[in-house]
Amino acid sequence: MRYFLSFVFSISSAFGTDARPMRVRELVALEGARDNQLLGYGLVVGLAGTGDKRQTFFSSQSLASMLDRMGVQVSPTSMLVRNIAAVMVTATLPPYSQNGTKIDVTVAAIGDAQSLQGGILIQTPLRGANGKVYAVAQGSVITGGFVAGGRGNSQTTNHPTVGRLINGGLVEADAPSIAPGAALRLQLLKADSSTAVRIAEAINKKFPREQGKEIVASAQNAGAIVVRTPSAFLGREVEFYSQLEELSVSVERVAKVVINERTGTILMGKEVGLRPIAIMHGALSIEISTSFVTSQPEPLSNGKTIVTPQVGVGVKEEKAKLLSLGAGASVDELVQALKQIGSTARDVIAILQALKSAGALEAELEVL
């Protein structure tokens, strides 16, 4: 059994925030022009014996139904399904997507399949919340992990039961979206009163108030801005909105750390700061082993050979190690220091989550 490393570290740091110009298109979205979630149920075929087992009865039923539509009648109880896997298929339909646009698709096993590596997703309709089919998905599945070995001796890396199809979805119906009109409502991607006011001021500076009319833009609240299309752009609302998107606004830079627990991936910037805090991270490792002792009878006796299992329990707890970082420490320096003492990506992810919960991580934490 693997033993984890325990350590204690202290951090002293002081970080400020600065501002930088950003385009309005990076800060807002047009109300009604949003992503739509799609969902479907499908089958992944071509697996090398790592698919669903016989206990997952809906896989065989789905395969039998599909073959029946193709003119082949097979009883679900007479087929082995270890080379196929039932999956849930998800995708995001971007706004203004047109018929024929390609989108990325994610598949996830819902049965007891061990791995989707090397599989092919059969044509699967993807429906929106209203039940309408907006896209179909089909293609090769790319996984970020694998399973090696078999029976009682196997090794799993990352998460092999979830995969992606790059451009594997094909849009069949236009996305439900609202086109710009005489009045626009801009929604901030992250609600902030000062940012909303700055955007409204930038729009009014670019498009001055017309005589006898209200100002073009006004901040309705911290998350929305109401914009009235000037008379010169009536009938050309798309052109007006494109000019709004190109306006620059000075906003505070937001630090962000992105982690993917399935693959152990961590993405961060070097400027991400840490507040003073001390954390102990470690694990108690318990190993249970079973050995078999054979008792042989005396020669020419009527005794029988007896095999007796003996179970041993071992407990090991690593000693804590001290990790010190000077003033001005960043997340990048923390990760480098943890790497030097043998910490794994899983350890770093757990520490970053604990830092965020304690309010010591001066950045947004996004978990994929």
C-alpha cells in the first residue's frame, strides 16, 4: 500500500490588486444569448473487454433495440456486452450555433465498465431541456486515463470511464438565441458594481446622449446594464453591439487557480498570492495483508492438509516535515516547494482546496 507524506508549512505573504484594460466582450454577455446544455444516452462500442458486465442489463437491451431497428433481431439475454458500455452524453450548445456547427462532447459510463479507452460512440441524439433534438454525436472517444492488468492485479491511471469527443457533435437545429434589438440588456459574467458603472460610462462616452433622449447606457444593478440603441444604429443593431464589445474598460485583475481532480492537473499563474497560514496535511496509512500457513499431516496418517489464513494489520504514520516560505510567497513557490519534498498532484489539490476554505488563497478556485 502506498504511504502518503505528512508535512507542516507556514506562509507569510502580502499581495495587492492591480487593474488592467479589458474589452467589454470579455466582461458581459447579451441577455438571451447564452449556452444551452444538451443531454443524451448512447452506447460506446469496440472496447477490448472493458465494457459493461452482464449485470448491467440496460446495455444489452439498448444494443438489442438498436439492432432491431437495423433489421437484426437478437434476444438481450443471449448476448455478451463486455465490448460495449452504456454512457450518458453531455454537450454545451453555444449561442447562435447554426445547422452544421461542430461542438465538443463528453461521455461518461453509467454501468460497471472499467474503461472507455479505444471505444467509438454510436450516433446519439442530444436533447435540450425542452426535449428537442439540437445535435447528434458520434466518433472516437479520447480518455485521460487507462486500466492495465486484470483480475486481482491491475493498475488504474486517472479517470478512464470519462472521455471526450473533440468536434464529435454536429448541430442539427439552430440554437435558441435572442438577436440585439432597440434595447439591449448586458449581463456581467461576474457581478460587480464598479465594473458595471465603468462599462456604462465607457458606452456613454463612445455614444453621447441624443438631444431630448435618455443616456444610452445605465447600470441597472451590479449584474446588469441597460443599453438603448442610438437612432443612427436602428436596423443595424448587430453593428452597434459589435462596437460595444470592442470598448476597453479598466477592471481589477482576477487571479484564478484551476484544478482537475480526475487527471491531477493544476493550472495557475505565478502572481497568485497566499495569506499567512499554517496547515498540516498527511494521512495515516493502514496496510492489511493476508498470508496462508499450510499444515501437513504425518506420513501414512489419516490426517488432511489444512491451509490456515493469517491476517496481519500494520499501521504507519509518517513524521511531519516543516516547510517554510518567506514573505511574498506565491502559489507557484508553494507548489515547487511541495514538489521538492515528494508531494503528489493529489496532495497539492487537497492543500489548495483547504487554503481556499480557510480564506488564505487570494484567487478564485475552479474545480473541473
